Amino acid sequence: MELFLETILTSPVFLVVWGVAALVSVFILVRDLSRNNPQIAGLMKWVWVFTVAYSGPIGLAVYYYSGRKQISHDSLWRRGFRSVAHCYSGCGAGEIAGIFITVGLLGLGNFWVVGITFALAYVAGFALTVGPLMQEGVAFPTAMRDAFYSETASITVMEVVALGVDLWLAGNAGMGDPIFWSSLVFSLSMGLLAAYPVNVLLIHFGVKEGMHSPKDGHHAHGHC
């Protein structure tokens, strides 16, 4: 399996194909948001843009399944996808920033890559929960406790899988190597998929409320 993935991911063709697919997916998303789903609040619009930018057609499929007012009905499975997308949009930004800083700018070893990237992913992931709560009038300490309680498991699983896959495939690759970039985008999507069942379970057991259905016109409300 590792050899098969490395063969694909080391090819510049993969990056070109994936880049085109991601751009087309973002275009389709933005057009649908503006034409068919303008009621989705600003925060969730950005959540979907980041999710699709990171994961291309995979993110677009998640949006069409769970994020549009045109869904036939809401369900735990759809709420799980909206919740993991919310987490993913922040954590993905933190992870990408961490990889760029530690590998691209500072040339640090894997120990520092993992530590700093994990920290930035947590900061970004928590910020997407704490910020909206504080806008609703929740005090910062209470918002932080809520974020820690509801998001830690999801972020941890997402980052363990994403960073593990990235290091497994890319190893000590530099920014000039195609596999550096291709393993990054591949590992991000693996983190998304790994954290999905975690979010379903957290919602099922009441640890997370989950994002409200886009059909009710209050998609931005509800703790993720």
C-alpha cells in the first residue's frame, strides 16, 4: 500500500489533477452558495469553502450531502458531517500553517513539526468554537471549557491521523518535492474521514450539539 501511494503521490501529474479538481470544486461550491443557498450564514460559508479547498471533490460531496437546504431530511449522519467540517476548516488551517512554518521556514525535525503543528491545529480549531460563543455573550472561560469539552477528541483524532499519514508518506521530504504537497492534501482528507465517526458519536452521546440543519435557516447557530 505504501509503495502504491508513493508511486501516485510522487508524480507531479497527481498535483496538477488534484489542483484542477479542487479549483473546480470550489467554483461549484461558491456558485451553489450564492445562487441556491444564500441563507447559510457567513461562518458556515467559510467552513465549506475551506473544507472544499482542502479536500476538493471529497469536501464538495460532504457539502452536497449535509450542507445544503435542498437535502431531503436531516439526520445524525448529516449533522456529523457538518460538525466535522466545522472542526476541519480550523484544524486544517492550523496544520497547513504549522507545516509551512516548521518545514518550509525553519527546517525543523519531525518532533518539532508534530508539536508545533498540533498546537496550531488546536488553537485554530478552538477559535472557531470560542469566537462564535463569545459573540453570543458567553464569557471567555466558559467558552474555552465548552470548546475543550466538545472539540478535543475530534481534533486529536483528526491530527493524529493527518500528521501520521503525512509523516509516513513524506518522511523528510522538502517543499521542493512533489510528495511534500501531495501527501499534505492526501493526509488532510484522511484526517477528515477519521474524525467523522468521532463527531457522530460525540453528537449521539450529547457531548456536542452539532450544527443545525441548513433547512431551518440557522445553519451558523448551535455549538459544533
